Amino acid sequence: FEFMTRNQLKFLEEYRKVADKGVTEAELRRAKEIVNGRTLISFEDSLEVAEYYAVAETMGKNIIQIPDLIHIYEKISGSDILRAAKKYLVDGRMSLAYVGPSLTEDQLRPIFRL
């Protein structure tokens, strides 16, 4: 279909790859660096900190301190990612939205199939 951009197809291709093979150590390390960095930066804002504690308290969840949160992220392994990908990045478990010209479900299904 001409309406599918290379980026959309690449996105689906990467999901398929992760669900089939998992991620490399380099990819996992880079993802952890990004998540840890964003977490630390977001908690420099006192409003973000207040929101984090308010949501945790409201939801009745244990409040996890930032160093402990980073430690949890660091413990995630490639096999954890593969296990989650095999569970969630499969047909029937994942939803993708399409905005564009009217197409039937039969026309879209082959494109969005993992």
C-alpha cells in the first residue's frame, strides 16, 4: 500500500525482530541509559516528584525511591525483554492505530500482522 511510509514499516519490522530474537546487549544497555537518564532528569522537577508520590499514594502502591527504581531498571535482562515481547508483541495482543483513507480490515491486516 502506497500510504505506508518507510517509518511505519520499519516500526513493525523492529517489533517483529524483538519478538523473534530479543535485543542485543548494546541495545539493552542503550535503552537502560535512556530510561535512567530520563528518570533522573524528570525527578529534578519538584512538580514531577510531587506527581510521582501523589500517584503512588493514590493508587495504593509502594513508593519506590529513585535509586531503587534505577536498580530495578538495571536488573532487566535481555531474556526479560524477549519474554515480554513474546507475550505482548503478537497478533491479538497489540493494537496499532491507522489514520488515513478508508480501508477495510482485510486490507490492513496483512500489514499489521506480526
